Amino acid sequence: MTRNPVKLIAEGFSPVPSLEAYDAVRVSAVEEFGGGTGGAELDAIGVLVFDEGPLPEGIGLDRDALARAGFEAKPGQTLMLPQPGRSLIIVVGGGPEPEATAATLRDAGAAFVRAVKKATTVGLRVPSVGSTDAAGAGRALTEGVLLGRYRYDALKAEPREPALERVELLLDGVDGEAASAGIAEGVATARATALARDLANTPPSHLTASDMGEVAELLGGRFGFDVEVLDREQLIELGCGGILGVNAASAEEPRMIVLNYLPEGTATGHLGLVGKGIMYDSGGISLKPSDPMHLLMKMDMGGAAAVLGAFTALRDLGATARVTGWLMCTDNMPSGSAYKLGDVLTARGGTTVEVKNTDAEGRLVLMDGLVLATEAGVDAIVDIATLTGSALRALGETHSVVLGTSQPLVDRLVEAGDATDESTWQFPLVRKYRKLLDSDVADIANLGGVNAGATTAALFLAEFVGDTPWAHLDIAGTMSADSDDSWRSKGATGYGARLLVEVARGFTPVG
């Protein structure tokens, strides 16, 4: 097959530039900044300041002076204090100390590095970690600093900001060894998110389904998980009519990418993760309007990106469960060979599906992956997908939607979302709406009407999981950010990578 000529503009291009960036940065817990030289070796030092209580030493100003400069220690607020011949000092607001959580620390780390965009060596002093333990504080601060500094510059002649080289964290009154362990976890989870961001930010002609398979093989070899990439002929043999139907108009072949992580020793359980990987979604014959949302459709593979990112952290975090992932990757294009409204597709397992809208394609590729997950005998399935505009309209950009057949599994996802600040909100799986998916010519239709779209989409997916405990994350609203917001950098957010890591690392069977 002739390669897309658009891709030739970027010789040596990598869809995962964060891999090199994370290799280069060093994050550590210290007892003194700059190796005991008073911070002279660091470009900038941040100091977390709460809204009450004594100020940490080294700021050189009292609260009245800070207030006159407009600093009230509100969460995320920063103020630069230039120091002749010394590191630049930045005070960072933490709000009320009694209310400080891991999210407070994560946000503070992000606010600090955003305030010193040109600094490559930085330190952050935290006089109190609030209710967070040492390991949790180290992880949250590391995530905030590394994710707050993220920029997608892979196709720019020059980066907008220099890369971080060294980060020193000085946490008063906590166990240094535990903090260091948390920092190591934070590097792994931040890297997982950054890699998911890289993939979702990459232009569609620079990251096809086959490219995604090559990236998965690269990451699997480095981070200790097995990868199997199945091509179009193999998908035909498996009877995966959903992904094949969606791919029918594309010049690029589909790929199903199967990831498998095995822990050392006896696995505590077997979790299946299924990710929607629509590399670009034009809407197909049901063509999307040419508006800003259409531009974002290079991110319609954000679910698959989150799953792949999560796998890169499992070994480093000592995950005790077996985890298998199915990434269902293709683009959705219009052409003379495209699948059409009224067509009937046959899913893996034999269920027939009437196509009422070719822009409801995500559920069609997921259905094949869900059936394969059940056949693999996993203890539970979580699928993740940029699936419906209904989720975005209902909850905006801060929360995903979660639905499922297993309340204990849904509860785990909600708890993991709270722990990672990748928040999700449960919608009811209203069974009476199933009739909206009835078809006169097939077992089920792929569209359920104008109302309750997130719920009817989930009801469609529920048809393919059998009795296996299952939960569905609709991340259409959380996949991207219009502007920098705490640790969420403008562009793809990598939402779901850290949440899935949190669920997978110690997974045990659920009811």
C-alpha cells in the first residue's frame, strides 16, 4: 500500500515524543535544594503557602507584604519573588491547610511549573501535605509538575518551552523513603498520561491504525507487556463485522491490537480493558459538520490511547492482576465503498446490527472487542470510549459518564476517578430504554433516538458482554481541554490512563 504523502513531511517523526522527555527528566525527594547549596543550582524554587499559619522560611516577606502584592494564597495562585543572584522564588497558593488533599498538591505542582515556563531545573517546597500520606503526596506532586509542563511540540520547528531536566521536592515532616516511592509511582502514571496525550494529539495522517500497532509493539517491549496486532484478514477470520464495516471506506487497514500484562506470581484477577480507537472520525456517510468539533476527531481514539498508556505503568507499579486490552483501531471515512445507513453488520458472535447512523461507529467497533473479552474469560470488563455528545452536554469537560451492569465495578471506577482527579459520574442503565434500539430487520440497531444518548449507547454495548461484570466510561467530554487547567494541558488530556491504572494495579474479581 502506498503511504500517505502527507506523512512524508515529518521524517523520523515519533507519535510518542514524551517517551524521550521522561527519559531525560529526574525527579527526586531532597532534604535541601540544589545539593545543599541553598538552591543556587536551581532556576526556580516554589514554596506552597496556605492561607493561614506561619510562613515557611526563605520567602523574605510577611503575609501583609504578600497581600499588598495581591497574593491571598488561593489554590493555584502564584506570585514571583525575584532574588538577585539566587533562584527565582515562586509562592504558590494552597488554600486552607485543613482541606488540603492529594488534588491540592497535584494542582499546586502544576501551577508552579506553569509560572516558570522557561525553567529547566526546579524545586518545590511543601511545608505540609495535609491529610495525604508521604507516598501519595510524592505521587500527586510529581504528576502535577510533569503533566502541568506537558506541551505537544512534536511537529514544531522549535519547542515552545524548554523541557524539564531536574525536579526536586522538599516535603517537610514526611518519610523521605515513602515520598521517593510515591515519586517513582508519579513518574510512571504521569508518563502513562503523557503518552496517551501524545497519541491523541498526533495528526491522523501521522498515526494510522497500523502505526498504532507499531507504537504498541514498541511500548510493550519496553514496559513489559505482550502485544499481538491483527490485520484485516485476521479480523475477517474472527468475524469482527463491526470494525470491518466501519473500516470499509478507508484507504488504511484496520487493526485490532491485543495487549497482555502478566504479573509476577499468581494473578489476583483478570481484568479486560476495551478501548475505542477511531483514528479519525469523519462521521462516514453521516458526515459531521465542518466545525471545531470535527477538528478534534483525531482524538476519537482517546479510549484506546488511555488503555495503551495505562499498560505502560503496570509493571513499574507492581500490578498484581493479569490485564488484557483490546484496542479497536480504524478510521471512519466516506467513500464509494463506505457502509451505509440501512446496512446490517454482523458482530463477532453472530449478533446482527442495523446501521441507522454511520456516525454512531464507536459502539460498532467496541462490540467485537467486548465479545472477544468475554470469550477470553476475564473476571470483569471496562470499556472506555469518546462515545457520545450526550455525555459532553450532560457533564461538560470535568467528568466522564460511567454506566455498568456491576455496581461494585462501577464503584471502583468512581473511587479511582476521585483518587486520580479523573472524575466520573454514574448514570443509570435504564433497561426500559432498550426498546429504543429495536430493529425491524436485525437483532438490534446502532442508534436509539435523540434522548438519553449516553444511556442508549451503553445499553447497546451491554448486549455484548453476557454475564461478565462490565462498566463503560464515556469520555467524550473529558478527552480534551480548550485551555490549560491545573494538570490538564491544552489539547488532549490523556483522561482515563491514570484512572485505569488505579483500577487495574490491584484488581480482584467483582460481583
